[in-house]
Amino acid sequence: EECNHLREIEKVVNGWAAAVNQVLVNDSHHLEARYNELVKVEASRPKGIIANPPRHVVDLWVRVLKWGLNLKTGVESITEKLLEWKAVPFQQHEVETQDAEFHESVRLTKLLLTSIIVEGQDFMLSKDVTLTPLLSQLRSKTITSFSNGNCARLISRKEVVESSIHGELLLSRVIGAEADLQSGFPLRFVRDIFWRIMACSLIQHSNNGGRVDLNDVKILSTLCVRDSKVSSSVNKLIGDAEQLQRNATNVVATCLKLLQMNCFLHQNELRNCLVDLQIIQSDFKSQEFESAAGLLRSTGVETMIAAKLTSVTWLVDTFSHPIIFDSVNGSEQSRSIDPISVDDLRLLYERNPVSVTSRGGNDLDKEVLRVYNLVKDLHHRAQEWQKTARSLINVNKGSTVSEIIKVETIEALTQSLILSKVTCSELSILKNAVSVALEVKDRLANELFRDEYNGIDVNKGRLPERSSLLAASGDFLLYRFTGGEMYSAIEKALNSLKEISSQLLVTTEDKATVDWMVKVFDWVTLLRDAVTDQTAVEGPNNMRLVLKVDHALSILEHGHAVFYSIPDEVQQQLFLNKITTKILPRKLSVEMMKQSTFTLGLSLLRWSAMLFECLKVDLDSQDSWKEAVLHVTETYQMFEANGLVSTFGRVTEYNDQVKELV
């Protein structure tokens, strides 16, 4: 009896489960009939025993079916209200745009379907696809816009599918295409509203500068359920972006191929490539393709276009100076090509794309690297030439550089091979310096060292036998030299040479020689001007030439500084003109070499050296005279103190000493 009872219970349970199964698999039921049948079957669940499917599963199925019915009812209400809205004259609507119907649909949907959409949010997208982070964010934002804080618990798609082997079938009875068709497309309606809100949010996010990738828009477009103005905008955006990407990719590919060859031989192709790159970049920057370009930022294609445009522009500018690519310096071909100015070369070097590309971590194009190395080498050589030129001549300040150099060094610099390719502003200054230096060299030789003086030659006169400014005859040797015609001739020649050499901004050996000899002449003049007339001891009718001791000491010191500072290069120049100068610690002398002639230069040096030595001896004699005077004075004081004169002879001797000192 108990066994039969159990069999009866089993029969009831199995019958109930079959009834549930029949409700799900019966194709003849519409949504409402299926819902009513399932509610009815659930109400007849056997009591006191656990039946499969469990109560919570059937309750979930009832919720899903009920949700579908509520959605259908809600959309029907919205449709009725939209028809009423459309019946009102358009100018009376609050939203007077071509999107007025969409905005009204959104308003009504939020008014009537808020809880339904939030509860069935897992069904708002037409496909179960993996969303990008941005689309997931926009989906959540759209759901939140429908939330009113009192919504029912979410119906999980996954929970429904995993509830039973018929879970997927049940979903298809509610959200499948056939079921939606039978219900009058309520799901398509809300999905379209939901999708358009997401699409508008994406477009707004992009317009506000947010990052949107092409993949975001492509995935979003696959979820569109109905054509609309928004969907057309999305599809156009995708089309523009894909076309922009194709064009950019093709141009970059052509550019990359071109930059692997010698573009100097393919300049027409390079200029065409430049035009294409400019057009593509213009498209990226244009207002028409601004949104489409934004979708490609993550691909780096715009950055690549900019980099290649920089490289190609630089190459075209560089190729406008063909002298850079002339391999033979100083050839007939290079002389027929205009050189590049050093300023243009510097700008090319500073604008080179190699350093920018290196910082960006991109690979260098073969042709860009080849041309860069040519520009870099030429720029380095030009810089070195300028550095050398500016070390020889003070270009900026216009003052003379004191370092003594050979004029041949400057000439060699003006004939440097780099100047066949590069023009430098320093070249004209150096050429002028060479011209002036050669003139100084020629005039120095002709006027001071080469031609024998034809006037009254003081060198042939009788020179003093003793070292003193006073000759044995009583003549003043200084005036014998400075009072003659030769002195004036020397002064005239030196003034002329000084005037021309002052124009030279570089100190050549010849300029250094002129400068030193001017100092020597000025010293002689200084000595001459220090001599004054003074009344002699014998009386006012007798005048004597006097050189004060303190002046003489100062002049001697100045002369020492002049003569003993003679540069080695000047001594070498004098030697080449057959004049030997011996600058010894105790004595200064100037000697003639064999076959030399009495030139103005030789005369100046010979006399100035002799006058220097005479002055030095006279000052030494002055010291001896002072000692003798002191001795005589002391003797007189002794005579005066003692009041005695020992012998007449001693007085006579004393008198002779005083007369000699006087």
C-alpha cells in the first residue's frame, strides 16, 4: 500500500514536471498564454515534496515572462502616447528639432519603462558581445540614467540560462527575434532607444576630447537594431575613419619605400610624396574629419604622418642645396653650383629629423640618415673653419687679436676646400685681412728694410768713441740723430705703416714688427722731448741742455720694457732683413749682417740701441759724480771745522777737484 502511494506521488510529480516542460517547449503559446500556463502549473506544484524544477527556478521563469509582458504593455502605452504627440502640430512641441520624436520617445521611455529597463538591463543590447572598457562605461551610464532608486532586482541572463536545460529556450521565448516579432517589436524599440543613447554619449565623449577608438565605434555599430540618423552618423564616422586610415597607410607605405633609396635621384617622386603627406595631414586637422581622426589616435598613424612629413620636408629643403651632395670639392661641377650659406646650413642641421626621431624611439629611415650624415659632416667642417677663423681675428668686437701668426696661415684658411661648398661671413674679413697684411708686408720691406736711404746718412758719420750721450767733441748725440733728415724720414715711414697696419684685425709678423718699431721710435722721441734748456753755473749767458735724473730713470725703465719685450717673431723678421739684435741682460746691441745696407729700419734700431746704452752709462756716471761731490763736500766741511790748511798743494788739489766736478 505504501509502495503504491509512493508510485502515485511519483506519477503526480512527473506529471507536474512534464506540464512545466510542456509550457516551455510548446511553440503554439504566445507570451501571455505561456505566462498564464506557467503560473497555473506552478500553482499546482505538488505539496510536501521537492519537485524539479525547484520553486525558485520556476519563479525566475515567471519573472522573465512577466518582464516580457510588462515590456510589451509599456511599449504599447508609449506608442499610443507618441501617436497622440504626433497629432499635435509640430510647432507646439517643446522640442522643435528633427530629433523631436526621438527625444519624446526617450522621455516617455524613462517615464513608463524605467523599472523594466533596469530589471532587464542584461537584455538591452542585441548581442552578447564583449564590450570595450569605454562601451561598458557608457552602458552603465545609460542604465543609471533610467534608474529611479526603486527598481526591481536585476534579471540575470546567466542565471536564466544556467537554471535549466530549457533556460536558453525560455529566453528565446521572450527576447528572441520571433518572440519580439509576435509581440510587436517592443524589445527592438527599447533596444533602439538604449543604443541611441549610448551612441550619442559616445559621440559627445569624443567631441569633448575623450579618447574613443575605432574599435569602440565598430563594436557599438554591431549592436544597432534599426537605422536612424544616429546610426547613419556612426556608420559615416566609421567609414571616414577607415578611409582616412587606408589613405594614411598607403601614403606612409609609399613614403617608407621611397626613403630606402637615394631620393636625390628621385626628387620628383619625393615632392609628390610630400604633397600626399600634406593632404593627409590636412585631412587629419580638418573639421570635417576631426572626429574620424580622433578614432585613430591610438593607432599612431597621425604621429607617423607628422614624422614622415617632417623628414620629407627636411629632405626637400636639403636637396634645394645640391652643393651638399657634390662629392668632389673644387671640381668644375661644384664651381658651377651655388654654395650654401653657413646660416642656411646651420638651420638645416638644427631642423634635422634624426634627433627628434631618436627621442621618439622610432626607426630611422635609410635616406634620412644618409643625408643627415652629409649635412652633419659639412656643418661640423664649417663650424671648425669658423672657429679657426674667429680665433685668428676678432670678428664680433672688431679689435685686433694679439697672437702673432703668419700671413700664409690666413691665406691658407681663405683657400680651404670647405669654402667651395659653404659661404661664411668671416671669409670677406679674412680676405681683406690678407690684402692689408700683404700690403703691410710689402711696404715694410720697401720703406724700412730693402731700399738704402739716399739722404744725409747719419750712420756714416763719426760715432762716439765713448759710451755717452755727449760725444768727445761735445756734440749731443741724441740731437745728432733726431735733428737730422733721416729722423724725419723714419717718422714719416712709420706713421704711414702704422696707419695701414691699424686696419689689420690680426697680428701678423709684419704688423708685430711695425708695432714694435713704432714703440722704439716713440721711445727715442720721448727721450728727445725730455731734454730741456737750463742756465749753466757760469752765468745766465751760458745755457746748457739738461736731462733731469728722475726723467732719465723713467725713460730708461720704459726703454728697457720696449727693447726687452721684442717678440721672437719680430727678431726673426729682422734677421731675414739682415739685422741681428742681441738682447742680453747687461747690453743691448744691433748689428749689420754682411751685404746689408743702411736702411731706415736699420738706422732706427742701430741709433736707438746706442742711445739706450749711452743713457744707461750716463746714469751710472751720474751716480759716480754724486759720490765725488759728497766727498768734496765732506772735505770742505772738515777744512771749515778745523780752520786749518795743511799744505798749499792740498788746497790746490781740492780746488782742481771742485772745478772738474763743476
